[in-house]
Amino acid sequence: MFSHMVIGSNDLAKAKVFYDALFGVMGGEPGMTDALGRLVYAHRGSRFVITKPINGEPATASNGGTIGFGMDSPDEARAWHEAGVAHGGTSIENPPGERQTPMGRIYLAYLRDPDGNKLCARHKVAD
């Protein structure tokens, strides 16, 4: 459904350490810096871009927003969460685990990145 997402960061070097760890757990490559100085990750047919805001103002996290990453298994989601915490992220919400939702059973793990963006690892559990 989505082709790409872009978030702001106030410290691209810190963001690279954090997101390299997360994408590495998912089998992705380390981020590359493009000609505009943005950090770009290409994985599973989509792009995730981190940049300093072009208006020169500080980057801020979206209140109420969540960026979800699809996972191949609960183990991958757990490893993603652990990598995030180990590389400057903060565990938030309930501990990682399975939830019963109106859409069925889903394994979820939530983090905030070093800039405060809310991230979620999601795996749909087979019924």
C-alpha cells in the first residue's frame, strides 16, 4: 500500500546506528546516504527515508502516529525490538507479545526511536 515513508531526525548519525540495527534484524542492508544527505533504506519493495527537516526547524515525533514494519515471524519481531532497545530506542506500550484484535491474532512490539518516533513490529499470527 505504501511506497515510502519519510521521518525527520535531529541526529542522522544516531538514527543510522538505530535503524541499521532494526533493518539488519529484518534482513535489510545498512542505510545509504543520498545526494541530498538523507538516510535511505530500501527493503521489501519499499523505501524508508530519514532526513533533517527541509524547513530548518527541529524534527519532532508525530503525536498519535505510528510507523509499522511487517515481520515474518514473532521471533523476528522480538529480535527487532531487542535490537532497537540495544541501539538507543525505548520500549513502549505493553511488552512485545501476541494480542487478540478484531483482525485476529497479531504479534506486536513497540519502540520509540532516538528522536521519539513511534514504531511497531507487526506479525499476523496464523489462526
